[in-house]
Amino acid sequence: MNPPVRNYDGGISFLMEKQRERLKAQLVQRIGEMAEATADELFGPAANDPSSVVYEHTVTPHGQETSSESLLTDEIKQHIRNTIHDEFASVLRDISYRIGVLTDLADRLSGKENGRVTAQDLNLAVHLIEGYVFTDNSPNAGSVAWSDVHIQYRGTTYAVQDGNTDKKYIWWKMSSPTVFQTDDTKPTLTQDDVLVAINEGGKANILITPGKMVSGAAILDGTVNSGELANSSVIAAKIANSAVQESKIANNAVTSNKIQNDAVTTNKISNNAVTSSKIPDNEITGTKLTNGAVTSAKLADNAVTGDKIADGGVTAGKIASGAINSSSMFANGVVTNAALAGNIEGAKLADGAITAAKIGAGAVAAEKLNLAMHVMF
């Protein structure tokens, strides 16, 4: 016999009848779903067509004929048990939740001090979650599972089917209120939708409950500006490799103490980048000059002094014709007879250049004289 229902201003009776009708409808729906699920699991979708079922016959050791239908009885029973356990568990949890709601209501209306105001008593334009269980790393590592979830919104309680996901975002959508939506992409929510939880690698971070710390993944893209960042908040570990591009570096921002020793290689120096003002005095030694690198155009006038020319360094081929044109170019005794052999022509002697002191005795033969008289010798 059912216990009598006490009537507190008619509120308890009305709510109990409402919950009873809701549970009956839900039970009928779930039982139908369980039957279809069991049939599909055993025989596939074609099981709904009786003409497609084929019954085979076998003979037992005692010669008794047995149909395969009877052999499947135990398997069918086991599938039914599994389906009832999985599917009906959420119905039982929903019953438990609603009984708790009615108990709280009865306690409150009867004047008990422990009577609580439940979400069903409220008609708020905000989302509330009740009776929920989230399990981390279930059914597998990286996934989260939920059960017995009820979303209260604008005076209506919506029972959400049990489920699980390995996706990052879990949200409730007003247009599909009995199931959670999941995706790895941040959802676009209307004013009637709500982000319920974020799967942080197998850990459920519940967002819909008040007082919970908000995950950074719940922040709208593009809404964190420089003003929201504290000074020195971006540390080196938060900068990805190759993330700092040239356009992000201010002019003169890279100082010499930011460059490692030997970090600037030759292929990093552009042509003509090293000017004379960048080279200290006496820094370029002879070993740094390639053969033929110092051309005449690179030598200043009078830059090559006598002490810079090695002995024998100036050969005849390096003296231009007519370059030595006066006695001031010769030191005393520099030009010897051997050096002049056969090389002094008459055109090269100035008038009166050969004096008597320069002519040795018997040095001028008679045939070398042009006289207007006869000479006998």
C-alpha cells in the first residue's frame, strides 16, 4: 500500500503528480530504447524484419533437434541485462534526484529547519546544474564521463543523458536540451546556451557552478588585450621557438651583450657593411690581405716610402721610360760603367756635357774626330 501523500496547500500533491507522470513517460521511452538497442546489438538493424531472420537446426548428441533460437537464449538474456544496467541506471539516478527534490520541498513546506530551496523552485534566466557526477579519465584516459546531470533554466529542469567524451569543450544547448554537445573547437553560444565543462586532458573542469575558477580555455578568442597582461607576465618559457619575428624587434633593441661570441658569421654580414670607422687602427695585418687586394688606387700619394721597398724590390721592368730624368735621381757612384755599357746615345748627351776631364788619354780615336785638317798618327 502506498503511503498517503500529505497536502501542504496542494503544492506537494501537484509536484508529485507532475514528477510521477514525467517518470512514467521517461521509463516507457527508455524501455523502448533498450529493446531496440538489444535487438540491434544481437541481430543488427535487419532484426526488425521478421522475414530476414533465419533459424538453423542442429542435432544434439541424444538425437534431439534443437533450434539456434533456443541456443541464443542465454546470450540474449545477458545482452538485456547489460542494456538494462547501462541504460536504466540513468533513469534510477533521475528518480533518486527527483525524490530528493520532493523531500526538500516537503521539509520546507512542513516548516522543518532543514528544508532547502531547490533549483526547481526558481525561475531564473541563468543556468543551474544539479545532481551531477563528472568522472575524470573515464571510460579511458583523456576522456571525461557524466551522469545524473540536470540543467535548470527559466523554471524548467532538463535531464541530460549520461555520456562521455574525449573532446575539449562540453556545453548545453537549448535546442537539444537532453544531450551535451562536445567538440575540440570553442563553441559559439547563444544567450540560452551555456558552457558546462572543459576537458583538460581527462580532468573535468566544471564551469557552470558558482565559485569555480575559470579555465583559460573558456576565454573568448581575441578578448585578452595588452592591458589584461601584467608586467613581466610573458616569460621565456611561454614563447614558442621561432615565435619572435623580425617585425617584433624594435630598432636598436638587440645590443652587443645580447649577441653570443662568434654568433655573427660572415654570411650574416652584408656587402660593404664593414666600413673603415668600424675597424680599429692597426687591426688589419698582412695575413688578412689576399694577393692583389691592394691596388694602386688604394695607395695614397707618397704613401710608399723607401723603407717600405725591399732591397732589389724595384726591377727595371717596374721603371717607366723617362721616369729617371735628372742627376738628382742618382746618388754619387750609383751609375757604374758596367751599367752604361752601350746604353748612352748621343741624343742623350747635353751639349758640353763631356768635359776634357771626362775623356781619358787615348780614349778618342782619330776616326771619331771631325776636323777640317789632316791628322797623321
